[in-house]
Amino acid sequence: MPSGTDRDTKWKGSRDAWLDAAFELLLDSGVDSVRILPLAKRLDVSRTSFYWFFKDRDALLDALIERWREKNTQGLVQQTEAYAESITEAILNVFDCWLDHALFDSQLEFAMRSWALQSDQVARAVDAADEARINALTHMFERFGYAPLAANVRGRTIYLTQIGYISMKTQEALEVRMQRIPAYVEIFTGQVPQTRELQRFQARHVHASEAIS
């Protein structure tokens, strides 16, 4: 026999379940589709149970922005701070973001940037995220002895290149991306990556999806 907690969860869902469903709708159909009734139907719960977790739709949208910030911005910043013996290894740590959705979700990033075209609030959040991410990349280069201006230009180049991939919805086979990685590292850093660094990077992504963005 289901416990009271099980019955409550079935009736109300959970905050994470509502957020997960909201993200699915955001990715599938854009922010205009993120509404309480469709979410309730998707979760097979009462519409009124939404208000156990969120004051209103705006509160849900605010929670979506915060979760995106925690996932993509924090994921990227943490990779810039990860241990590395060289700048080339540090760049490969950052490149993990483009191949591992657990660190940085490119599809979500595209959805948020599309949403920003309709919302000044989201546009400000995206601007703040861009600044934080570029600053983190800049500090990473400075850590390895690059002058501030050079560090900033290189960080911006890396970041804007990847945002270009995302905005254009560019798709590359994993094999193709892996072939290009050494040249990208050399262009971005001015240094040739060591074979052992590339081997460690490749080993981390042998199970990555075949098409990446």
C-alpha cells in the first residue's frame, strides 16, 4: 500500500519534477510553451499542486534561469579552475564542456539565448553569464603567465567560437571534432598540445554522442 509520502508525490509531483518538465518544454517549444496546465498534464498531476512549489509562473521561470546559471556558467567556470599542468591541458579541460552535457548543455544554452530575445530580464542574465565566463577564461590564461590583454582576447576567442557553434546549431561528428581539437588548442594558446594530454582528453570522451555542437 502506498505511503502518505508516495501519495503526496503522485498528487503534487516534486519541485525538481516541475523544473525538469519545464526545461523539456523550453527546449522543445520555447518559453511560451512553459505554462502550468501543459506541465501538469505532462506530469500527470493536479494543476493546483504547482502552487506547493512555486508562487506563480514567473517564479518557475526565475527558477529555470537559476538552474541554467548553475549548470552552464558554474560548469564552465569550474573547468577553467580545474587542475592543469599547462595551458594546453587547461584548454582541454574547458573543451570537456563542449562534449559533456553534464558540464554544459548546448541545447539549453541555445534555448536561453532565444528566450533572451523576448525578455530583458533573461537578456541581462545572459549578458552577466557571458561576462562571468569570459572573465573565468581570462583568469585561466593569466594563471599560466599570459598578459592581461592577451589573456582576455584569447578567452573571448574561445568563448565566442563556441557560442557561434551553438547559435548556428552546428553539428559535427565526434570523430571530426576530435581531429580538429589539436589545431583549436594551438590556435587558442599558441602552443602545441602534448600527445599525452590529447590522449587523456580523448579517453574521457570515448562514449560521447556521435554528433556534437
